[in-house]
Amino acid sequence: MHRWFLPLLLILNGLAVTGQVNELGLTVGATYYIGDLNPYRHYPKDTKLAGGIVFRHNLTDRYALRLQGLYGTLQAYDSDSPDSLQQLRNLHFRAPLFEASLLLEINFFKYRSKGKDAKKWTPFVFGGLAYFRANPKAQLDDTWYDLQQLGTEGQSTTQGDKLYAVDHMAIPFGAGLKLNAGRIDFQLEWGMRRTWTDYIDDVSGAYFDNDVLAFENGPLAAALADRSGLEDRIPGYSNTGRARGDANTRDWYVYSGLTITYVISRFSDCDEQYNWMKRRR
């Protein structure tokens, strides 16, 4: 993960030097996932703590660019669902999440500017582009296993597709509220991430033939692919070809949080900045 943070920090440092109105700070909040294992967004217990670093370059009192790095966890359990079919499927996953995003913020009011229309607070909306990494894992006998490399839906077998990726792009968008207190800014926000993958949770299409899966990818892949136990309990029953997930949908995730930033540069006139620093002595 450190190989992604270093370039991000270098970019932040470069912008801090050249920018006139810049902020640097931290964000803390929570993430949750929406997908085949949580289609109705009704699992508050699977909301997980997340946090990261934020750099904001204010272009004007209405527009700002934000660079943000987030780290958190996405997870869900069929056993927590009120849906009896999901409980019978009995799948689960946990995925450490890393996200790096570039966002454009649009303030509703003239924020932190001078004049009669200036405000110390403003609602805002944002949108942009994000890279994220989510590598799903599942637990069996007290051990967590990476699911992607196992090919639980037949990936990497002679009859299946290639392994899905764990590095993806997403479109973040959302809304929030900003409040200024001198050189400190507070921002509350809620934002969704629209992704192009259906494999954040390792679940997308149909059950693969478990005998073929066990032979080609190993017994661990077969054990984690079908946790329903129906084939063992019902003689002659097979899940092969039955829906394991919904291949026509994509997975989403949400980050909501509080960000606190410090204004590290805010003057366009060098003399004014010098005088401000002199008064601070």
C-alpha cells in the first residue's frame, strides 16, 4: 500500500508550495458496501471505520480541488440478512480498501471570502475520479483466504474466464457541509462510489461445477465457492449453473466522514503574508 501513498504525498507537497489557498488535514468516518451480499443496504453492523489524508486547493470561493487517500474495510455476511435465500447461500467476504481520489468541490455560497455575500459555512457537492483496491477474503476454519486467486466462479479453469482484477476505478460523488473557524475548516460529507466491477465481494454470476473446481483449482476453492451445504444434504442435488449472484449489477461502496483541515497558505500578496507571520511571533 505504501507505494501508492508516496506519489500522493509528493503531489500534495507540490501543490502546497505553488497554491495560494491550500489546506491539509485528516478525515475519519465509515465505509459500507452495496452489492450481491448487501443489496438492500440494511446491515449497519457491517459499517466499518475508515480514515485518511486530505489536501484541498481552493481555486475560488466557489470551487476547490481535493486530493484524498482513504483506508478502510468493506464486508458483508449472508448470515446477517433477513432474506432466507441469502442465509441459505451463506457466503461472506471482507476486503481491505485503499482509495486515492481527485475530486472537484462546488460550494453553494461564497466561502471564506470578503464582502456582504461571504459565508463562514456552506453546503457543497463533489464529484471526480478514484482508483481503489479491494481484495476480497473469506474465512474457513479460523483462517482468512484471498478469494480472487482461487477462482471460486470457475475463473482460471479450462472452462472459465480469467481471474478478475482487484485494482479498479470508480466515480465518487456526494454532498456535505463546510464550516470555517479561522485557519481550521470542518467538513461533514456523505459520498457514494460507482464502480465498474461486480467482484468486490467475489460474487457475481453462477455456481461453477464444484467437482471440476476442486480438481482444477483445488478443494479450498470448491469449499469457499459453495457454502450452502445443499449438495451434501440432498442426494443428487447440484448448484451448478444456479445463480450465485447477479451478474447484471455492479458493486458500490459509500464513505461518510468528518474532515478537519488546516489552512496552510491563503495569501496572494507576499507583504500581507509577511505581516501576518510577524504578528504571530
